[in-house]
Amino acid sequence: MMNNPIKIKQIFENQEKLVGDLLHASCDYFSYEPTIQEYCSISNSKDCITFVASNERNENLGVLCKKMTTESTSEVIVMSVNPSYRRTGIGSLLLSTAESESIKNGNVYMMAKIIGPSQKSPPALNTYNFFLKQNYCLLAEYDFIWQDCYCGIIAKQIC
Ligand SMILES: CC(C)(COP(=O)(O)OP(=O)(O)OC[C@H]1O[C@@H](n2cnc3c(N)ncnc32)[C@H](O)[C@@H]1OP(=O)(O)O)[C@@H](O)C(=O)NCCC(=O)NCCS
């Protein structure tokens, strides 16, 4: 963990810019501009909740967007931590904050779509390992949801 305190807060304005900045910083994982723009646009929608992680200098280091998909379930739509600050616990903090908020809203499950392990892409395997560490499990992998890429459906019972 880092010595600097990290604050997680929900943001209600300028989501698109903040999400865009943090996804552009993670160019190892987000390299396709139309996908970045799609996530930016989703972050601006009414039913999307955006959490940001910042340090004591108010630098934004990570972001997570989530949505309720059914009464029982919320979905992590996208998340990203600035590569220079990875493996310091920020992703875990963002995810646990999103899970707590979902539990408060009556959700039982949290899910996400990630690049599936069968794709054998190193950055995507890192992401998969991150979610495994947070006790998510792979429910299915499909090759027809995203073009040219396996989509892994992962989920966790959060309460
Ligand atoms: C996935 C991601 C959000 C993780 O954020 P993070 O702040 O680095 O995660 P944490 O520091 O909380 O990691 C917690 C644990 O997850 C596992 N983990 C995280 N990154 C890992 C990696 N690159 N390789 C292997 N395990 C990893 C480790 O067990 C880690 O604990 P440890 O550092 O004590 O070993 C970040 O790597 C990222 O932004 N990736 C690119 C975008 C992305 O994949 N988004 C998710 C899909 S939309």
C-alpha cells in the first residue's frame, strides 16, 4: 500500500473528461479510441455512477464507473488506474467502494465484462488476476460479444 492517503469519492460533473484522461493514460489496455469515447459517453449517462481515486495533491489516479443492471446486480462498466500508481491498492479501494455502494442499494452480485483469459493478452491477464484476487469468478467466455476478442463474464456475490 502507498504511504499517501488515497481518497475515493463519487463525482457528479465532468465525468467524461476525467474518464477520458484516465483511460488515455492506460494505453496498455485502452488503445482503441472509439471504445474510449463510448466509455466516456456512458459515464455521462444518468444511471452511471463514477468513483474517482485521488491523492493529497488532488491528482486523479484511478476511476471506476458502474451501473445497476438488474435489481440484484451492478456491473463495473470500466475501471482504470494510472500505470505509475498500479499495485498500490487503488484498484482494490475503488472496487470495494463500488461494491459497498451496490450493497447499500440492495444488490447481491457485482459483475464485469473483461477481455477473457483465452485471449492470452498479457495486460488482460493482469486484469483477470486482479479480479480473481478480489474473489470474482469467471462464469463464461464468449467470442461473439466483442469483435475479434474473447469476452469474459465475471461475477462475485457481494453480500
Ligand atoms: C486492473 C487494475 C484496475 C488494477 O488496479 P491496481 O490499483 O493496480 O490494483 P491493486 O493494487 O489494488 O491490486 C490488488 C491485487 O490484484 C492483483 N493484481 C493487480 N494487478 C496485477 C498484475 N498486473 N498482475 C498480477 N496480479 C495483479 C494482485 O494480487 C494485487 O495485489 P498485490 O499487488 O499485493 O500482489 C489496473 O491494473 C488497470 O487499470 N488496468 C488497466 C485497465 C483495466 O484492466 N481495467 C479493468 C477492466 S475495464
